Amino acid sequence: MPSAEFFKQLKQTLPTDVTLVAVSKTKPKEDISELYALGQRDFGENKVQELVKKQVQLPKDIRWHAIGHLQRNKVKYIVPFVHLIHAVDSLRLLKEIDKQASKLNRVVDYLFQIHIAQEDTKFGLSKEELIETLTQEETSQFKNTRICGLMGMATNTDNEVQVKKEFYDLKALFEGVKKEFFAEMDYFKELSMGMSGDYEFAIEEGSTMLRIGSKLFGKR
Ligand SMILES: *Cc1c(COP(=O)(O)O)cnc(C)c1O
């Protein structure tokens, strides 16, 4: 059962320019409906099959965020309705999203996932790989995708200094890339960082999108 109390508290304290993405993975659709009834519209899922299933069953004005690692062969299932893809981590994946989106005459919004944590189990591009990707001419040929910013996951640690530094560095990269590549593009504005355990630091360091699961919905 979702915590209505935490939800209301969080919404009251959030700066107005920070979007809360309620991460509902593994949770039943009834849980989503409860938060929906309280006004929540942005929900995030990390598995394509689950995302598609819930999208069919739940109100059509929900904005669905694909937050997890995405396989190219599954892209076609979410492209018809997805609001934002948070975890693009290769040009090949982006190419596939663009291809599927062009078939539907859609423009799909996405973020590049940047590897900021010390664990090497987490997906994402390094800073160098991001710059390299953005410099390749190919990216500008994609007409059916639109880059809206960056996403990252901090190291899962109690070391606050480290988590803050990782968020700080991601924000700096975001600003640098915006200036260099997207200065005129007002849609390049999202910095998706902050989860249940570290969202307060993420807000301090300039997050515009929190992805919160367990604190809202309870343990998985
Ligand atoms: C599960 C998940 C979250 C939410 O994690 P919590 O710790 O439950 O808040 C955020 N981002 C991604 C990519 C996830 O897979």
C-alpha cells in the first residue's frame, strides 16, 4: 500500500520545478490508482512487459516513464505511448527508438543515462562517451527523438559526501553539455537523479526529476 502521508508531505516540500516520478515497479495497479486519486500522474517502470500491461489497464492521462535499462528488441512496445525514456545508453538504442518512433510519426523524448556511481553494475555512458556520442553527426539526423537531459544513479552508500559529489558532478556535466550543444534548446532541461535513499541530496544538487519507489509504495 502506498504511503499517502509521505506522498503528501513530499509534494508539499518539493520545489515546483521538480517532477516526482513515482516508481511503481512490482506494485499492483491498485497502488498506482491510489496515488493517481491523490493527483499523481507521473509513474515509472523498469520492465517493458510490466509497463505495457499497466498502461493498458490504467487511465490514459498517466505519463509513463521508462526508467530502467532498455533492450533494443523491446523498444517498439513502449514507443506508442511512453512519455520519457530515462536510460538511453548507446547510439544503437537511440537509433532503434528513432526508427520505431518514425513509423508512428511520433517524437519520443529521452535522457542519456550517465554512469556516475562507483559500482560497475550500473548502466550508463561515461562523460567521455557522452561527449563522443553528442559529437557524432549521426545524432543530429534523428528526427523522431528529442534529448531532454541526463539521468544518473548515485552509488548505493551511506557516504553522503560521495553521493553529493556524484550528483554535483552530474549537474556540472549537464550544465556543460547544455552550454556546448543545446544552448538554444529549451527542452534540454531535465536532470533525473534522486531515489528513495538520496533524493534530498539530489534536490540540493539541482535535480529536476526524482524517481522514488520504495519510500512511496513500501518495500519491494
Ligand atoms: C527502482 C528504481 C528507482 C527507485 O528506487 P527506490 O530506491 O525504490 O526509490 C529509481 N530509478 C531506477 C532506475 C530504478 O530502477
